[in-house]
Amino acid sequence: MTATIEIGIPHFKTAGFVGAHSLERCEDPGCTVHADGHAECGRLACPACGFSGSNLTVPEGLGGLVQCTCGHLFSAEH
């Protein structure tokens, strides 16, 4: 028998712009980001680093993929 332990990535809210932004833990205690790019609190967040808010963009030419400032691209569709 094999036990699988899943460790969620903590959800961090970001605001502002590059060089001057704030980073804080989600106000929902224990909120983590799922592999589909959605945090337990319902916000869109990067499944690679846990960032949300101003760190995420949907650039043209990427077919609707969400891009995070950490460099990760992901689909945010359910």
C-alpha cells in the first residue's frame, strides 16, 4: 500500500506593479492553490508559486493562458 501526501502551495495576494507591490498571505486561514489555478478561497492563483492579483496576466497570442510573473503559464478553465 502506498500513501500519497499532497502538500498545497500557500495562496499569496499581490497588489501593485513590478518594483512596488505588496505580498500578503490570503485572509482565509490555510488557503492553498490547486493544480487548476484556483485557490480554495475562489481566487485565480498560480499553481506553481501561489501568487495572485497583479502578478497574473492574460497576454494576447497565448490562447487564453494565464501568465504569472514567476514564468509559469497555466489554463484557468474549470
